Amino acid sequence: MARRGLIAIFIVAVLLVASMAAAFALLGGSPDDGPGGDGISIIDDRGKNVTLAKAPERIVSLGSSFTEIIFDLGRIDAVVAADYSSMWLAPYAASGIINLNQVSSLNVESILAHDPDLVIIWNYNMYQSFIGNMEKANITVLAFNPTNVDTVLSTISRLGTAIGEEANATALVSGMQERIDTITAMTSTLSDSQKPRVYLELKTMGGRAAGSGTISDELMVMAGGINICNDVSGTWDVQESIINDRDPDIIVIENGGRATADLVSFLSPSVTAVSKNQIYRIADGTITTSPSMVDALENLAKWFHPELFD
């Protein structure tokens, strides 16, 4: 090929590379950036944009809801340490996950000892100082606070993206939403007179009743029930006399809480749930802000409306 032709090709190549570089600069990247070349960016529940260089390989999970999500997304291998509330999941985990006990007992040094590339923690006010200190020590932190069905699904999506399992998270959320929609399609047209009055007692809150604004209340409503304790927000201690007066049709007790016989011994035999033997035990760890909430929803719906599942 003539020397002049080679020079022309070289000039065109240089111009092409230059134009590509300019385009990438405008887009905030570089010519060597592939998909995700700028890392993984997630906005957590502080409203903070957190960036990871790549999918984490050493995760410290400080909340059982987050640990369950990580496990369900297939990243058991990445969890090196977790708080005590996650330890009920330990039999399903790879060996070697360290029990960090209560989050309130931790300090930055105890986290650094595990060399994490990501810490996941509840976005509670009581943890803000701890979160700030971890970030000052260059620890990457994601803080979430899911409180209802929609925010649980959002947390799964964002956490899945953060740990490099976006496709699995999308599939998990889609499957959960489909199961939720199946239940609500059956219960959404029920009149109040068709809905049972329900008393739900939590083990995870020290035997307290689930009031309004809780995910337990939301699941009861979705399942086609009426929460007899929804006149108080949050969880609260309910005297047995109040349960007697409000006469629930159904009682649900979370496993790990007080024995059914203990509760019944304080209730009048005329309470509908007692006289009709409609007292159920629900698996602990399901009425919570994790993928297991759909299992709880399905169980509640079957107890509230068995006729819909015939």
C-alpha cells in the first residue's frame, strides 16, 4: 500500500480514537470502561449514593432481613460475619460465618477485623454515629430500613444490585409480587363482614401485639383480615381483658412466643377464636421485612379464608 494511504489510515484511526475518548468523557467514563466501569452505585435509605468498585466478596450483615436476602440471592459465600439476629439462618450458611452478637456492642475495630468490602446495617437513628465512624474508617456502608411490603421489595432490588445479583433480585421480586397479587386478587373484594377479626401476637417483639403501621398489620389486611389492635400504632402490650372484649375470630401466635395454652388460660371460653378452636401458630422469622413475608401472607390468607383455597 502506498505510504500516503497508510498515513491517511493512521490519521483516520487517530481521529476515531479521539472522538471515542471525547464521547466517553462527556458520559463520565473512559474508553476502557465496560458495563459498570464506574462501579456499582446504590442509593440507600439515607438517600446516600453509595458506590462499590465491584460486587463485594466480604460482607458483614447486621440485620437478619438483609442476611436472608443475601442468602436467597445465592451469595452465602460472601458473608463473613453477621449479627446475632441472623444466626437462626446459620444452619443454611457456609461454615465460618462469625456471630458478632448485638449491633449495639460493636465498634469500628470489631468490623475492621473482618476486612469487609461492604457492611449492611439498619438505618436506625441509634446507629447513625456508628455508621459515620465506619465510613470515616473507609468502610463502605449501605443502610436500609424497610418497613412495609413495598420497601422490602425495593430493598431486595437495591441489595441485589449491590452484591452483583441484579438478575436474581429481579426474579425474586417478580416471583414475590406474583404471589402477593394472587392473594390480594382473592381478598380485595371482600366486605368487612366477610373478614375475620384477628389478634396477632409477636414473639419477636416480646409478646406484643401488632398494631397499625406494622408490616404484620399490612399482611393481615392483605390476607383479608381485620386487626383488632389497629387503633394503636406500632407494637403494644395488650391486656387479656382487651382481647376478651374485642372477641377475635382468629388468634395467631408467632412461634417462640408464649404457649397457646398459656394465652387461652387467660381468655374467656366465649371468645370466638377459643370456642371455635381457631388459634394458629405461625413460623417465627416470617412476619418480618424479608422474602419470608410472602410465606406469612399465604398462611394468613389460608387461615382467614380457607374457602378461597378449596
